[in-house]
Amino acid sequence: MRTSQYLLSTLKETPSDAEVISHQLMLRAGMIRKLASGLYNWLPTGLRVLKKVENIVREEMNRAGAVEVSMPVVQPAELWQESGRWEQYGPELCRLTDRHDRPFVLGPTHEEVITHLVRYEVSSYKQLPLNLYQIQTKFRDEVRPRFGVMRGREFLMKDAYSFHIDKASLVETYGKMHAAYCAAFSRMGLDFRPVQADTGSIGGTGSHEFQVLAESGEDLIAFSTASDYAANIEMAEAMAPAGARPAASAALTTVDTPNVHTIDEVCAFFNVDAKQVAKTLLVLGDADEQGQQAVVALVLRGDHELNDVKAEKLAGIAQPLTFASDEQIKAAAGCDAGSIGPVGFAGRIVVDRSAAHLADFICGANVTGKHLTGANWDRDIAAYEIADIRNVVEGDPSPCGQGTLLLKRGIEVGHIFQLGTKYSEAMKATVLNEAGKATIMEMGCYGIGVSRVVAAAIEQNYDDAGIIWPDAIAPFEVAIIPMNMHKSHRVAELAERFYSELKAAGVDVLFDDRKERPGVMFADMELIGIPHAIIIGERGIDNGVVEYKQRRSGEKSEVAIDEIVRHVQSQLQR
Amino acid sequence: MRTSQYLLSTLKETPSDAEVISHQLMLRAGMIRKLASGLYNWLPTGLRVLKKVENIVREEMNRAGAVEVSMPVVQPAELWQESGRWEQYGPELCRLTDRHDRPFVLGPTHEEVITHLVRYEVSSYKQLPLNLYQIQTKFRDEVRPRFGVMRGREFLMKDAYSFHIDKASLVETYGKMHAAYCAAFSRMGLDFRPVQADTGSIGGTGSHEFQVLAESGEDLIAFSTASDYAANIEMAEAMAPAGARPAASAALTTVDTPNVHTIDEVCAFFNVDAKQVAKTLLVLGDADEQGQQAVVALVLRGDHELNDVKAEKLAGIAQPLTFASDEQIKAAAGCDAGSIGPVGFAGRIVVDRSAAHLADFICGANVTGKHLTGANWDRDIAAYEIADIRNVVEGDPSPCGQGTLLLKRGIEVGHIFQLGTKYSEAMKATVLNEAGKATIMEMGCYGIGVSRVVAAAIEQNYDDAGIIWPDAIAPFEVAIIPMNMHKSHRVAELAERFYSELKAAGVDVLFDDRKERPGVMFADMELIGIPHAIIIGERGIDNGVVEYKQRRSGEKSEVAIDEIVRHVQSQLQR
């Protein structure tokens, strides 16, 4: 490609409305342009990257035995009514009517459509397992679209759906897809982790997220320092501290603590570490037959945070997790929020594993303005349950049994689920099994946010000058930068020669043939992140050399004119 | 690909709701499945064809210097209000609102979005010409979707838009795109014609349609028997008959013609050919300042048909073309519709070139139940205009001056327009010209109905057994059909060997490894139209041969086992 026939559209200034680096650089590098909130035009440079990501995903899906199909963006509402998601899905589901006033949706995912398709196309266990995927435009009406294509409304997604006669077959395909995802993201040159994940509202059992590590990530991931273990913070199991709980040694004592409410205030008042304090939170339980909701006490160590997802999954706890109001607290504990404690609390008590390991601890006295010191489980609180209800913190023992946990931020670019029979049951998707009996199919679903991958890759690969693409997803692999070629016949001739030789060798090359100053050309090629550059100048030609520059390392070297094409090819990491 | 891991989904029965052959065969061959009216899932076999068509189009666009971009499906209404199409476009434009009640449309085309994009990205004539294209999902809410993907509501389209400093540059790019379209459709193995076309509601000047010839086509195309001339029937010019008009010889005579209304009845009554009769139609003219519409008489030869598009383009005629009501006829001509004629008609008269060549003709007398014989122009009708207002018929002289016209049916698969400044003017898309003056850009637009091409190709390539794909767009190039492979180790071994050898050679091969009777396998492979087949059987192996069969010719030949892979490769027409 010649820049003179291309739409480069680079910007010198950082657009003021772009918060994250990838959004800023995608605008500056002329990759995308905003059409409306959450809607973007992909300019040529952006689309080239998007297509490369798409092709890697397609190749790995095919290699994993998935078969490509294509389903419409516009879907009839009836299927969503059948699955139950017509009611469950909030305003993120864009609903519309056609000219005959029939209701439709713009598909945010395609579970309904694929289940509908497969229930008519597949009738026997002999046709299973079947794994179908598409790479297709999706729409989700985000309440606050942001970060450019990272959280847009219209986006490109690879979504795959697998169908199975039994759970064992699902687990096998799930494993193949896990491997295919690892292969795809590795080929793209990304630093990523597959992490155990919550299945969220989509339901089902086993699930992994694929997280690209980046400081700007919205998700927090826990890793083992000594093994492959990685889990989303929502899922990472917090283990009980090692060893047995120390024995009680102090007497239970009530202390006046006027104006002491928070854990920080308690620590300051008693001059102790938060690790010696038990923090008690009151949440609502499930409604009983009369519609009454009991109040449940959740007890954590003062330095720990409640994990809502874990707490919500406890039997008997209202979903979504709902904290008791001041009135409900007063009624249940007899005091204000700052003085609640497990000792003498009349209701159900759930204690985090670490809090349950405390002895001689400090807690609220269930009397406003009073705390207890020397509190002890069993001795002072007879009935309580122990559960994992907190977020892990760095240094926690890893639940895999090896090493301790580290926390890092990540950007979710893929998600795989063992859906089970959630959709196939609602939509009566059955096949005949070996015995000739109609059997509900097991399903898996597997997504990659193709357009989001582009942004995530930038969050991980940039410097002050711009983007630094991994070779495999760069818009171009090589830039040819001829200095003052419009004045130098020799420079122009060499540039043309390298351009045709590289093109003939199948290298993806951008020939900057604009009448621009060398500084402008360098800046543009660095900004759009082309990994390899050949710089041609009069002075070099006098010495029989041109310059090769690597974008990532910034290293420059002089290479003989007749060697440069081979040299560049040897540097490519495809 | 192995059929055992594929979703073949062929059907034995022809679905009752499919009218045209391509729709029937796409359903039977497992290429598509209906999701809702005009909305189709593309199954693997269909998608493979669609992708091959898409790739050929992409390659030819790139070769022609067009640069790929991607614009959203969902477009903000403001742009459509700016161009004026928000009001002009009928219910085919699907309108929706987002969660904040902001109005959007599902894009049926992208003139507004691209013009909006380019007006901000391009500022100087130096950046022109620029030709941007996308291959993208479109939505058009057809009142009666039909013929499967031929006239669906959601479809895949390649749309390109070019921008120019002047008309000459537009004409040059238009020519390149014309050539690229010819190259693309030729590579797909289609029998097509570029034909002169009306620009319709999109406006602008020069335009060609690309028509795939097929009897089921909705469009009628006129060709010269002696040149490359081809035009849509709406556009094909009807020439005046050769020579001078014969002189008047008969006297004008009024004849009682009770119950004679139609041309057929007139011919029977007078025992003459329709070529001797003038047919008069009354239509409405433009409204005057008082909102009154005069009635205009259009006169054709009895054997000719009015061409609405041509008539509508006449100055002073109401758009859309509107026929006078019985009351308006009575008021203007003083008689019923069956007796109108030009002699003595008080209003404006427009005569088709062929009708204007008549002498001593028969026409209505403007008195109910009476006709005139021996009517003659000039002698009996003083004031009239001559224009081309009829459809051409087979045998007409070609307007190119060479040969006569033939008529054939076609399916429109592409359309190119010289748009001019319709959008760039409405949306103020200017660049600075060489003199530094803001100049409205000239635009071209260029569409290919990618999904429609798939159906059109079938309309042209099928037989009783199913589809006959041209190699370049076949879902698979070669089928391997092993007979009773599950009982014969030798057959299975050879099939596996050919499969890996052909795959290694980059051939697109489907290995039918199902436990099916040979008859079922032959029928399926013929139905889905794979152009080349290798049939492996025990008996052949005894003689050291396998069978090669060509789908189109039906010819079979025995080929030595060690030769077959090379033989098949030599037959491929890529």
C-alpha cells in the first residue's frame, strides 16, 4: 500500500474526550472515528488490525473443529420470549419493530437463534458433538459507552456454540476451545491469562475468562506465584489461615467507644491492627412465606473486603445482595451500624474463614457507642457458620496449594462457558440418544470480543511515540520511509525496488510516498506502530546501506542495500 | 473438511414455500435456513460460498485501488435528516430509538455516513481521488421479502464510495470500477452483462447495472445482436423506424364501434394489425400555481407498451407517473377510456417515435363508441411533440446503430453510479482545490449484492440433481466419495490418503466419511454442487484405478490411483 492512495488520517493532538490510552491512540493513529456514542467507523488502519485478529481467531476455530455459520443481526422477539430473556434482559437489549409492527431485537448474543437452528437441523446423537461459530456484528445498548471500541455499542464478536449428548462431551470440547483461545491470543502476541470466572447471568457451571493484562483493565485477577492458577477476583477462593485458631486468653470486656464507627476509628481507638478486629455487615435473607426477610450478619476480618458474588451465592441470602437499612439494623441488632457485632446477635451469623480464625478480637457490642474486646468464637458466640465470603488480597495462600496470590488488572477479551441445558431446556432442543430416547442437549458457548482485542492489545503495547504492534496483528509489517524521495531519484528508485520485492515476498508493507518531511513520516509510522521500518537516504546510499529500525526496541542498524529485504524478512515474527 | 464433523443439512424434499429455483436449492443444499421473513441463517455450505464471493470482490476492489473501511449498521438519524433522506425514504428504512430515545436507522446504504466521515478526514484536493469500500451487513425492510436471499431484509453488500475534485476524476474511477466489476463477476464464472441503467431515486447521472442472465430474473435487458450494447429495458432507447413517414392517402372517416374498447377489439373489428392503430393514454401533468394538473395525451403504436420511466422524465409530467381517472378522461376528451384519440384532443399530445411514423391509422374519435380511420399526423393533428416513451421490443434497431435488439432476463447483482454532488452538496463535503478555494466533491457509489450473487449464480448453474458451482465459488472444489469405506480398509486408506494429499496441495476438499449408502452420498454431493468428485470403490482398486467425475458435464473417467490427485488439480479452474 502507498500512503498516497491510502487514508492515513493521523492526528497530532490527543482528542480531549478519550480517557484511556488505547482510545487516544486509536483516534490519533487514524484507526477509528466516532459516529455516535458507542458507534465507530473503522478507518483502513484500524480495519487492517481488526481483520488480522479476526483471521487468527477464524483459523484457530477451524483448527479446533468448529464450523463457521452466520446468523442475522436482527432477531425475532419470539425466540427471546421462548428462552425467557425477553423479560430478563434490561435496556441493553435494543428492541425494534418492523414495518408490520412485529417485534425484533438487535442481537447482543445468539444463544436463542443457534438453539433454534440446531433443534431443527440435528436430530440424532450421531450428529453430535457439533460446534458452530460466527464472527459477526453485535449490538448492546450500553448505558454509558466508553473507552472507544473497548466498550462500544456495536462491536465485532466471535461467538461459538457447541452441542453435546452429555456433559463429558461438553467438557471435552470446552477443553479444546480453551486450548484454541490460548493458541489464538498467543499468536496475537498478547500477554494474557485464562482465569476462572463467575458465570454471571448467563447461568451454567464451568467458565473461564481470557484476560489481557494491562494496568487500565477493569477486572482484578488473582494469580499464584508458584503455579498456573489464576482466577477473577470474584471467583478466587480465600483460604483459611494456616494452623489452628489460637486459644482464647482474654476476658470479654465492654468498652465505651463514643464516635467510633469505622474500622479505622476502631483501630485508632484501641491502637490495634485491623487484623485484630471483626467487621460485621448485615444483609437481607430470602423472603419467607409471609414475604418477611430476616437479617443475616456477615463477619469479616477488619482488613478484608466482602465479596458480593460469593455472599450472594450463599443459601438463604437475597439476590441481588441487599444491605440492611438503618432501620433494619436497629431492629435486628439494637444499635447503629458502627457498633454491630456477632456476640449476642440473635440472627444467623456467617463468618469468613479468616475472621473465624481470630481469637481475643475486637467487635461491636450491639449497643450504640460500645465495642467489645477479648471476644472469642464458641466461647462467646455459640452458633455461626463459616464460609468464604471475602475478596482475596495479595499474599493470601493460593487455593491451588502452591505459592501465594498476586493481584493484577486485566481486560476481558474472551469468555468460555459450560452452559449446560439452560437454553436447550427452555427451547426444547433435543436429540435421540443411542437408545432412541429424546434427550436435552448440553451446550457450551464461547465468545471473543474481536474489536475489543484490538484496544486491549494497544493497552499492552505502546510508548510515548504511539502504538507498538505485535507483528501478527500490525496493520502493516514493514514501513518503507524514503527521505526526500521527491528530490532524489536514487532514493525513489530504491524505495520502489524494496516495495515490489517485499510485496512479491508476501510481506505487508506500507510505502510512505508522500511529499512530507522525514520527521513527519517517522512520527506517523511510529504512531501507527509498524513494527519494522526501512529508512532510505542519500547519505546511506553513498555507503551502500539503508537503515533498519525496530519499533519496539528502537534499535537502528545499517544494512547493505542488497541484504535489507532478506534482513527484514528474518526479523518478522508471524 | 469431513462430513462427519460438518453440518451438511441437505433436504430430500423441495420446501413448499420456495418459489424460485435458487431459493429451493439453497434450502435443499443446506446453505440457508429462514429465521423470520427475509432473515436467513447461513449454514456452513452457504457461508463458504458467500465468503468466496466476498473474497473475490475484496481482491478486485483492492486491485482497483479502493481501500477497505467498516461503518456501523446502526446510524444516527441526524445524518439522514441532513441529507434529506430521512423524509424521502419510505418504510423500507428501519427506524429505531436507543435507550435514551435518540433516533437511529439500520443502514440500507451508507452515503450519509461516508460523506460525513470524508468531510472531516479529507481537506485538500491532494488527498483525492479517494475510493473507500466496505463489505458489510445491510438492512432494508422490504414490504414483501421473497426468493430467499435474492430479496431478503438483511443482506451482505459491498458498497464503495469515491470522492473527487472534479467530474473527470470521477469518470476515471468509475471506469476502473466498471472494469473491476467485470473482473470480479468473470472470476466467479458468471454469465453477466453490464447494462446502462436508470439512476432511480439515488439521483446522479451515469450508471450501469451488472446483470446475471437468468430466465428467472426480474429485470429485462436489451442487447444488440451486433455490438456490446446492453441496457436495462427502462433505459434502452427506442429508435424511430427507418425511412420517411408514408404520405397520407386515406380520408379521415368516423366509424361506429359499439363495445370496441381495447386494441385487440379494435384490431378484430377493423381486421387490421395492431401496428396500424394508435393507442392513446391520458396522464396528469405537473400542477400549476393553482394546484391544477392538466391532462396530457401519450400516443403509442397499438403493439407497443408505455415505458413509465421514460414518460416520467418528460418535462411537465407529474412524478410519479399518474394515469387520469375516468372522470378526468371524460372531462379532457369527452368520452370513455376506450375511445380516446389525438384528433381534436384539446390538450398537450406526446407521440412516441414509432406512432409518429404512422400514416392512415386508426384511433379513438373522442366520442364514446366511435373510432376514426385514415387519421394522419399534421393533416389531422396540428400540434404534437415526438419523444421516446415506449419499451423496446425484440427486433427493434439497436440504438448503437449496429444490429437489432434481443431481450433477456437478468438478476441485478451490481450497480455503479456517478452520484455527482447530491450528497456532498447537501452535507457540505468540500475540499480546498489547487487555488485554495473550498470545492464540493464529486462522488461515485458502487454496490455489489454479495449475498444476492450467491442466489444469482445458482439461477444460472443447476440441473435436476442440484447446483453446479463454478469452481471459484464452490463450497468445496473436490468431493471424496469412498464407497462402503466402513467395511473396506483399502477404500478407507485411499480416501484418507487423497484427503491429506489434496489438503496439502491447498485444494478445498470435502471428504464424505459418513456411514451412508453410496447413493445417498452421490446425491448429496451433486445437490450441493461440488464440481469435481473422486469415487473410490473396491472393484476399481483391484484394477489400480478410481473414478473421477465432473459435476457439470456428468462425464466419468477411470484414473490411475497414483495419478488422481494430479488429475483433479489439472481440472480445477480457479
